[in-house]
Amino acid sequence: MEKKLYHLPGYYDLAFSYDASGEINFFSECFKRYTDFEMRRILKPACGSGRLLIPLAQFGYYVVGYDISEEMVAYTRDKIAVAGLSHRAEVVLGDMRTARFKDTFDAAINLINTIGYLISDEDILNHFRAISYSLRTGGIYIVELSCANEKLSNEERPDDTWIAERDGIKIQTTWHTERYDLANKRKYNLCKMKIEDEKENRRFMFIEPHIMRLWFFEDFKLLSRAGGFTLRAIYNQNFEPVPLNSHICGDLGNLYFILKKEAEA
């Protein structure tokens, strides 16, 4: 089932955009700390509406994003052109499982649990191998995701709801976790969007399921090794280091994992 959410790039861009300046500064510090060369080229898998591409390009990096949605790619390409950044950023069609680039990158970044859309071990292994192929040795891959607790229950969990408004458009988005499937490592979510667009005189709502990988820390460490990666550091949402020997679980929320390509996969 194709997701309506990812075929409405303008509305998606409004609903899921936020100030990325803190993250950009954090990434810049990670580049300095975990690589021993000047950071020039960055790869952004599943780049969506280009939320991160433009600020990275404005910061001085050359960034390439790819996405599986043709609508997202077209929207982001126009967005880059309007920003006058076509000399520093580009976007192409690509699948996280297979996208490989001959011109290597110094780093790659994958945020807000987007990697969770790769559900099977095979797809995840292929992804890490593809990213590794596109990274130079010594480069880093920054992945943001939340690891699960070992003892999950299907008790009712509070919805995550937020409202975004801009230029006569108002969007209320709700992300709801329905249940967990521990045996098959699946998380079943519902995304609900209520859209009011005064400019287009449109008002509509949709609800769609999103099945995602239920990550466990040991799985992440094991599967990422397929790309020749080692886990060098973990940071929380305040960009504070989390000791590698900590109990990494859902109680810590979304975390940034710093993977370094130590050798060719």
C-alpha cells in the first residue's frame, strides 16, 4: 500500500519541518570528532521534502539526497532551486535498500527513525552495505532511532499530536502506536492528518497505517556491521553523550548513533 503521506510533499514539508540549526551544529561537531579529514560531501538517504538538505548546503557542505517518492524528489528539487542552492545540493530517486553512488561521500545522515521502514534483516543488511559502498573509509553514518524495551506491552500509549501552520494552511498531525509484535520485530502505527488549506479551499483528513521495524540495540549493532561499521558513540536528544555500556532502550527516547566505516564491507 502506497502511503498518501509521502505523495503530498507540500503538506508533508509543513507538518514535519522544524528548526534544524541545533542538529546541524551537532553534526558539524561529530564530523570533527569522529573523522580525520575535512567534511565536504554528505549523503542523505530518504531525504523526503529536503528538510535537512537546504540547511546543510547553507552551512557549506555539498549534499545529495535521495528518496523513493517521485513527488518528494520533484518538490525538493524545486525547493533547492528556489533557495539558489543547486550548486551545493541535489536530489535523485533512490531506494534505501539499493541506492549506491560511485562518487563517495564523507558522511551520511538518516533521521527520525526513517530507517525503521526497512523491516526485514535482509533489507537492513542491504541498506548498510549500500551506504558503506557510498562512503569513504573513515566516514561516519549518523542514524537517529529509538530502541525498544525488552519487555514491551500493548498498553494504551499517548498519541503524539502537533499542529503546523503557514501561509493559510493548517495541519494537525497525530502519530499513534497501536501495538507491538515482539516475535516479528514490528511496530504498528497510525498516522492521522487533518488538513485545512484556505488557499486551495481544501479540507480533508486521512488515516493510514505505518508498519515499522521494532529495533533492539543488539540487532542494530549486529546488522550495522554488514557495512564494515563500528559504533563509536551515542547521543541523546539534548546532544549529550550516552555511555556505550548503558542499557539502551525506549526509555531513552530517540538517540543518535554514530557509526564509523572502519573497513571495506
